[in-house]
Amino acid sequence: MAKTAAHNIAVEITGEGERKEMPFSMIHAYCIMDTGNMGMVILGDQMLGPRHLEFIIPGPQAHWAKIAFEKYFMATRTPGLGPILRPNRVTRPGSNRWPDGRSG
């Protein structure tokens, strides 16, 4: 899906080639369900239709992964903590400003 989107963006910019389409059913399925103190990781090779590969992995690891993602997500949106955790921050050495002029 990402390759298809990248190809279509390149076609829009350069004007060369044809746009590609990918049916929704061909998207890979990745899901982490949190069910109280336990959880399930669900992996599949297709979102819809008959699957050739499918895993459902129950256990507390999925619950821990969900908690870790929540902590990361919330910290990157909290003023003051976000700049420490955001990997895409581009600044000059010694500068505490974002490329668009924001500070923090």
C-alpha cells in the first residue's frame, strides 16, 4: 500500500507514468487488541477474503505493547516532552527551534 501511494505521488509530481491502484482486500492486516490484562496480536496477509497466512497470538505481551504505544503517543503530543521523543525534529546545533519557527 505504501509503495502504491509513493508511486502515485511520484506520478503526480513528475507527470510521467500511470497511477496504480490496490484493492482494499490486498492490504496486510496488523492489529493489537487490548482485552483487560491480556491481549491479542492479529496478523494476516490480506484484510478481507480468504487468507493464506493468519496468526492470532494471545498473551500479556499485546497488552504491554498497547500500553507502550499509548505512553509514546501521548508523550509525543504533550508540550515539553514531545521534542525529546520526536525522531523527525530538525534543528541547528544549539538551537531550540523547529524549522517553522516554533520553540520548544
